[in-house]
Amino acid sequence: MSTDSTSAGTSASPGGAAASTVTCGVCGTKVPAGAYCGFCGAVLFRQRGHGLAGLRAHTYSAAQAEHVLRLSVVSSLFPHLPHRSRAAFRSGLAVLIMVLVVLALLRWQGALVAVSALGFPLLFLIYLEESDVYGDDDLPVATMLLTAVMGAGLGAGWALLTAPLVARSYSAMGALSSHAILRDGLAIPVGGAVLMLVPAVVVRLLRPRNLESLDGFLVGSLGAVAFTAAATLVRLAPQLARGLVDPDRPVGVFVAEACIAGVAVPLTAAAVGGMVGAALWYTWQRGARQQQLKRLAAAGVPSVAVVVIVYAAVGLIDIARLPDPVVVTLHLLIAAGAVLALRVAIHLALLNEMREEMRGEPIVCAECHHVVPDIAFCPNCGVSIRASSRTSRQARRLPASEPDHTTREQA
């Protein structure tokens, strides 16, 4: 039998009627006819500008009609969100930034410290609740609590240990010594970044039952966000000795602090933590343990390398004594790069991770709201079914008189 992508047959549709099928030219699986392969997510019928069918760079695996390289904080850092909720979270992120700027302009440093440390973590917790990722079928509450407490404890401890060293470096006059550059510009920020990943590693070593890459993303991001929030509170708390309002410090200093501590730092941490977490949970397919370790290394080593590079750059920028506008710009650019790196990692993981047997029963797609077969990718919009919680999937499944199982075509 031909394996050409246009070869067609018939199978049961979600409603039980006959529907056409095609054979994917990338994975060789017979799937329902549509714009995308329901098994591997590849484009079934390529058009100009689509690039390679298997990589599918023009369509992000967690959001419909978004390019993989689109700088979208919400669909990158909150990939489980249904389409209807993204606008609300964009508004929430915009409100958080506006509040930070207003507090900085008013020089209300007490409120600024609190919102800088806790604003984004609160938004992330709302995301977890909105995505319905708690429960035995998804991530148990105990696992999430362990991750958050471990991250916060490590973050507070690391900040208490290193804050005096960094403070002495900033108060020193003259050029920085090579020792100070290595310690304060590289060792401390990179060491903190590695420590920030410990909650994800510990939870992974506990052998969780769920091994979807976005489960790992949630654990990694939550641990990193908790670590950063605690560290920010510890490092900024000494400012409160000057009072809740400080009219003597320049407004520009407050604005820079708001942009860095309240926006760039938590976004960067959530992105790199989620990227490493997704890599730790990531598998391509069933196979020997040695093969699985090779796949894990192929995903994990680049992720850890990105973390080291990002935080080495952050540390060197912080000790370089550059003008505040330059420092803010560089921090925001690094955060943007980290978000893009996470987005690419999530896209590749959803396209290539191990897939359980596909049901083929009818389900309402969380992204485009079409009734489609319950398979790995929506044939209509191409979004991965795993870009939503298991609880959400179960709620969207419809009864069917005749399941439509997708099977690999025999030669």
C-alpha cells in the first residue's frame, strides 16, 4: 500500500459516520483527513511559507495560528490555558506592570518590594487554578506544595548566604577585581540558577506517575518562581529600613528595580525552570533504558546550557555598573530570549514526546472548539491535546457509538 501523504481511505468519524483518512508522509500513520497529522502533528498538505512539515514552525503546538518564534509571554509561560483565557491573562500581566510602574513613580518602596516579589507568582498560581492541573490524574497538590516550599526555602537560604557578598561588591570603589567578577558575576548567579532547578530534579527522582513534558514544565516553573520570589524578598527587604516611602531616592532607581525585580527576573526564572522541567519529563517513545537516557540527554543538556548562559549574562550585567536604562534593557532582552527558548522547547517536546495509545473517540478541541477524534493533535488546528490538563480532556470527551482508532498503516 502506498505511503504517500495523499493516499486516502475511510474510517469512522467522531459522530460515527464515514470520514476520509490520509497517510501522513512524515510518520506513516493513517489519520483523519485534515490540515495536520493527528499522530505526529506534521502539516499534511504544505503551503508556501510552511517550511518543513515535521517541524511546523508556522504553528505553535500549544496555540492556534501562532508562529513558534512569536514573542508571546502568555502562550509560552501559560501553555495550558484555553484560548478564551489568554486575553484575560494578557490583561493581568499588563495590570501587574502598570502597578509596578505606578508604585515606582510614587516611591512606595514597601508596596513595590511586595509586588515585585509576589506579583508574578500570584499570576502563576491563578494560571494553575484556571488550567485545572490539580488532581490525581494530573499533578497532585502534595507534589506542587513540595515543589513550591522547596523552591522558596532554597531561594531564601541562597539569598541570605550571598547577599552580604554582593553588597560588599557593590559598595567597593574602583574597578572590579577578577576574583569579584568570577564570584559575583558568575559563581553566585549561576550557582543560584542551578540551585533553582533542584525542586524539579528532586520531584523527577521521586518517579512521578505522569511523564508528559508539560507536567515537567509546571514543576520546573513553579519551583523557579518560588525560588525567585523568596530570594527577591530577602534581597530587597533591607530597603524597608528607610521606611515604606523613600522620597530621597531617584525615581529612576525605583523604575529600574520594578522592571528588573518585578518583570524580567520572574519571567526569566519561569522560562528557564520550565524548560529544564519539560526536558526532565520528556521522552520520545518507548524503548530501551539506554535509548531513553540518550533522549533525555539530548533535551536536558541544551536546556541546562541555556540556563548557565542566561544567568552568567545576568550576573555580568549586574556587576558591570552600567547606566540603569541599559541594565533594564539588557535584562528585558534576556527575559525575552529565555521565553523564546522555552517556547521552542515546548513546541519540540509536544511534537516528539512519547504518545499513549490514541482513543479516536470524539472530543471537543480546547483551542478551535471543533469536535475531532481524540488523538495526539487536532486535525483542524494542529494544537497538541497535551496542551491541556487531563481533567480538561476528560470533561471534553463525548460519547461515541463507534470509536475511531488511529492505526499505523501496514506496508
